[in-house]
Amino acid sequence: MTGEPCALGGLSVLEGATLGGQQIARRLRQRWADQPQLPFAFLEHRAANPGHDWKRFRQTLTDWAQSNAADAEAGRDAAVVD
């Protein structure tokens, strides 16, 4: 699979990882609150507002899927492993 469906799938993974990194960093900071020097920056890159970014990306993905139904279905079918 190539083109927009593939690119959007890759972006979905990256956006999800960004949001997940924020959640992991938050938990680690709670667990080791007495050690603020621990390096969590790699989990918090590019994420001033990850919840907003994720919602915006989901809306973009939904809009694209509605405008490109055949490609969206082909992408879904290619991603599902029996």
C-alpha cells in the first residue's frame, strides 16, 4: 500500500506515540518526583498540547476518510490481518 493511506497510517502511529510518551512521562515524574534530574525529555518531544494535536489529527483523518471512501476502505482492509 502506498500514497495517502500509507502516509496517514504512519502519521497515526507517530501521533499516538507522542500522546503515549506524554502519559508515560507523567507517570514516571509522579513515581520519581524526588529525582527531577531524570531525563524524560525524549518522551515529551513536540508535545506542548498532545491532546489537542491528537484530536485535530483524528478530525483530519476522519475528514480524509469521508472524502476518500474507497481508499479508506482499501487501507482498512490492508491493515487487518486475519
